[in-house]
Amino acid sequence: GALPHAPYKDPSGALFFVWRPARWANWMFEVGAYNASSGNFTFGKGGNQGARGENRGGDFFVENIYEELDAPGEFFFDTKAKRLYLFYNGTGPPPAAASVVAPSLRTLVNISASRWAPARGISHSGVTFRAARYTYMDPHGVPSAGDWALDRV
């Protein structure tokens, strides 16, 4: 098959990232179903990350399949066992003081305004934002029918 370490014990939490032809953008899909005998996946939720349709995809990669954990920096989270597997990105064992950040916040800063009560005079200085959880599988809208989208949170 196209995936090097198949068949898989449980790819239910996997995400497929599929490039559009010419690599303009990509789509993300949850796994809807998996047939270990044939190696076929059926995509579930997803594929809505761009506003342009296409009947074919390009190259792809997959994340969150235990058997594909084979390169430094990769991880797998087993939701049933509540266990994180991390392929350490370094030589030798991880330092004793090493830490792993598992972000859970979707929104780090929220400024709400309206046409009648606009937000004004807002600034920030000396603040670093990092480690927000991914939002690409959350509901969103594509108002431009093009290359960008707004999260619907």
C-alpha cells in the first residue's frame, strides 16, 4: 500500500492531509472507516478547508497513527489509553527536565466588537503567543470563496 507501516490496529483518530493538485492548498479528513484487509480508508468529516472544489487530490500525509510513528518530532495520542507517545527529536535520551506542552485552548485572545461598538485603541507589547490547539477541523466559513477562512467558534 501507499502507507508504509499498514495494516493498522486502530486508525480511528487519524487525520489525512491531502494536497490539492499543484499543491495550492490542502484538505484535512478524519477517518470514516478503515478496511485492514484491503488497506482502504473512507474519509469522514473534513475536506472543507478550501473554497475550491476538485475531484482529485495530490500527494498526502497522515498523522496520529501509532504504526507510522517513525521519525523524530512525531507523536501519537492514544485517546482510549490517554497516553502520549513521542518520538524524541534529539540524540540520546530526553533531558530529565524536558517538558511536553499539550495545548487545549482554541482561542488565546478574543476581542468582540460590532459595527456600532467597534474595538479601538487595542495594543499588546512583550507578549508571546504559542501552543494553541489546532482548529482546522472546527466549523468555519469561507466568505471570500477563495484562499482564507474564518473559524466559527
